[in-house]
Amino acid sequence: MCMCPELLQSLPRCSTVLRGRRLKRFNVQVLRLNRMRRSRRTRNESKDRAMIMVGVKTEMEIKNWKLYMLNKSIIQENEKLRNKALLLHQENQALLSQLQNKFKTSPNNNNNNNNKH
């Protein structure tokens, strides 16, 4: 059987016959790749979001710790001030008691003051 070049050119090639199927397969593969890329992207984005959340969490923990330490120092200072106030109150009561005893023990001073006027 003789195969002329014109005859070979006129015959449909295998690739053109299967071209529709190949295009469909290619499209399916492209769609799968696109889907895979999207899912990887969303996984990566969710990892990034998780890392941001971890960063926010640690930042919040640091702020919380600083506020806790500030609160603790304020409470200690408050306790010192309460102790000072208590000592001042006790000293004030002692002085007031001494002053009252001084006036109670000297009734002659009160009588003399009343007679002079």
C-alpha cells in the first residue's frame, strides 16, 4: 500500500480526533490544580491568621502581665499608706487623750479662769 503525502495530510490525525478529549482532560487537570492552589492558599491564609492570633494573644498576655504588676504595686503602696494612716490616727488619739487628761487634772485652772472674767 502506497502512502502519498497528500493522502497522509488529508487523513485526520490521532491528536486531532482525540483533541476534544484531551482538552477536556486538560481543563479538568487545570481546574484541579486551581482548586488545589486555592485550598493551599486558604490553608496558608488560615495559618497566617492563626499566627496573627497567636501574636495578638501573646501581646494581650504581655499587656495583662504589665497591668497585673502595676495593680500589685498599687496595692502594696495602698497598704503602706493605710499603715501610715493608722499610725497617725493612733498618735492623734494619744495626743488628744493627753490633752483631755491635762484639762481634767487641773480643775483649778478652770475655776480661776471663770473667776477672772
